[in-house]
Amino acid sequence: MPRGPGLQELTLTATERERLLEWTRRHKSSQALALRSRIVLGAAAGHTNREIARQQRVTAQTVGKWRGRFLKLRLDGLLDEPRTGAPRSIGDEQVEALIAKTLHERPEGATHWSSRLMAEASGLSQTAVVRIWHAFGLQPHRTESFKLSTDPLFVEKVRDIVGLYLDPPTKALVLCVDEKSQIQALDRTQPALPMMPGLPERRTHDYVRHGTTTLFAALDIATGEVIGEMHRRHRSTEFLKFLRTIDAQVPPELDVHLVMDNYGTHKTVTVRRWLARRPRFHVHFTPTSASWINQVERFFSTLTQRQIRRGTHRSTVELERAIKAYLQTHNRDPRPFVWTKTADQILESLKRFCMRTSNSGH
């Protein structure tokens, strides 16, 4: 591709290209450095300043500036120049030692570092510790949970279900099915205090239980509409009743593809016989420990956030009435969840995650 009139050729060594790509991908790179790296990569690919400016949504003068800086100073030219001010009181060796201690050691008598404990162990001030942790994106006080599926057919099931999401079959309905069980009807022991200017809504921490119910739901991935049914129990008997409801509500000329998990009530002899007598029903089981692939779980999360968590229900009937009202409101203006990742992208992401966990030393 021509570089344009008067543009000096820009070539990269393998090391430079690798470093630039790293700067564009690394989460903790500054946005400015990532932009400069993309500009240089575009210039190395033979694009003109104007083309790069249009792609990166900057001016051609900005592109010309960083192209010239790189040609003159190479990678160092993309870094911010030192600013005037007081000299640094904390050297790179101290920062490196603090980061290493944070990542690879534990404080005595505690499960994780606090800024106060690290300040005592490192000899730095608590403020300096907080600044360094913030700069490197370290949050020792936080932890997240995960669960990797050990399903031997994990890859096949992911490809099957994601294929349904991205390229659903014609003359068919794809429904994500599951039950949200043990939904508790909770009433606070004292009336809540309403929100006021400068004050959030306040409620007691304790509550009274008034029974539980179960919501069986089937999410249409094409429209976002939900078929819902309430039952006090969640046995295979209730699940079979829900399947009959689905059968009655879906037009008979359409095939029905059900995405659901491996819960015992979904695979009883009675359920399997019922499905076998109805060839238009096709079941796609999710991998074990992979509820994230079932889109109805996202709907359950929204239901919990908007209706259940802060609701006050003095009876199970009142709770069921609130859930049914939410379903009616949702179905008046349903919006489908947009699935964007391909199966290959999901499997590649899990591969990187597995490599991280296998090399973590735990």
C-alpha cells in the first residue's frame, strides 16, 4: 500500500512490534499510549496519516507527530516525557519489591494484605502503598469466584448452543429454559424508611419468611419474550406441566429447541418419554457448571435486581403476584439479549484462563 507523498518509510523490528501490540492489549496501559501504539502500527502497515487519523478518530497532525517521534526515538518516543516537579522519593526497586510482596507473599496472621499491613512491612507510607496498588490495578481486599466445567463434552456442547444463538434454525423457536427455585417471600420486621434528599432508603437487616415459590421460565432468544409459570415445588411433575405450557403456546408448525441444564428433574424417565413422543422438541443440554451459557440466567438476574431483592412480600401469594406483574411488564416490550462471542472466541478465552490458573502456583 502506498505511504503517501513525502512520508518516510516506517519499519518495525520483531521486538518493537511485539511491544506495541502488548501496549494496545494490556488492560493497564494508558489510553494515550495505546493510541500512539496503534498509530505506529498503522504507519508500519503502510497507511497514510489521513487514513490512520480517520481510523483512530484523531487529527492527521496528531498522527504525524507520533510517527515522527517514533522515527526519531523509536519506542521511547511514545512515552510521556518527564514532568517538572519534585524528584521521586520512591525508587523503581522499592515499587518492584512492593508489587512482588503483594503478589507472592501473605502477611503473618492474615489472609491478604491491607494497605496498613503493607505499609508496615515495606517501610513506605500507607498513602504510597495505595497509590502504587492503584497504578498497577491491585486490589488485595477483593476476591472473585469461578468454576471451570469438567464436562467431557464441554467443547461439543458449547459449539452446539452458541451455534443456536448465532445462527438459529429456520421455522423453529429457540427457548432457554430453567427454573428459579426457592424464591423467598420476605417481609422486614419494621416498615422501611423512604428515601429522602441526602438519605437512601433504609430498612431493617432482619426479616420474616413467609414461604417460597419457584418460577419456571423459557426465554425466546429471538424476541426476548418469556413464558413463565409459578409452582410451589420444582419436581419433574411441575417441570412436565411447564413443558405442556410451552407446547400449548408455541405454534404447532414450529420446532422447539430447548437449552437447559442437567438438573435431575429435566432428565427423568417421564420427561424423556414425553419429549420422545413430540419430535418437534429438541433438547440441548448445557455443560455442567456452565450456567453462564444459558441466557435465561441473565433474565433471572434482572428479575432479582428489579423486583425480588428489595421487594416486601407478606405471603407467597403476594410474591407470586409481583413476579407475574413483572413478567407482564417485561413481555409488553421484550428485548432480546445479544450474544456476540463465537464458540472459538469462548474456547480461546477459557484456554488463556486455564493457562493462568495452571501457572498460578496454587
